[in-house]
Amino acid sequence: MERIMERYRENLGISVAEWKVVQPKVQAVMDNRISGTSGMMSFFGGRGSRGRGDSSTEKTPTSELRDLLEKENPAKGEIKAKLAAYRADRKAREAKLKKAQEDLRQLLTLKQEAQAVLSGLLN
């Protein structure tokens, strides 16, 4: 992770002193991006999927929807409710990522912003 952060610092052309302010914002973007995709990964059996590498027992909207869909004949009302919860959770994660990206964007010059877009930090 340290190498990745150093590469971002170099690509953005940020001094070591400035990096002390910018680095937490970059880290927040990365953390929110990982958080936002982990729900989809666990849905398809990736990291975070129960019984396949998940170290927590916390039920998430993703795991609850997946568990429901594994049933033989889940009720339509249950599917609608779990799907709505999944969509709301995903929307909240996207909003957190967007906020983290905006917080980072405000610290960057236009050139740095363009570099951050190219590197995948910003949309």
C-alpha cells in the first residue's frame, strides 16, 4: 500500500510536505472505492462472501439478498424488500465515495485533478 501511495504522490507532483494534507484524502477515496466494490464482489462469491473468506458474521444487504435468492422459492415481497435495501446501501456507498472524491478534488490543482482522473482516483 505504501508503494501505491508513493506512486500517487509522484504522479500528482505533490511535495512531501503537501502530501501530509493530501494523503488522508487519497486514502479515503481508496477505502471508499474498496468498500463500494466489496458488496458486489461478495455477491458474486468473491472476498466477503460467507463461507468463502468472510471473517465477519455481520449481515449486509448484499449477503441478505444473496441468501434470500439461494432459497428455492423466495417470496416476491421479500425479494423487493431485500433488493430495495441493497440498492439503498449501494447508493449510500456511492455517495460516500463521491464525497471523498470531492474532498480530494478541492485540494488539487487542475493539472493534478486531471492526473487523478487518469489514475482512477477521481471520476
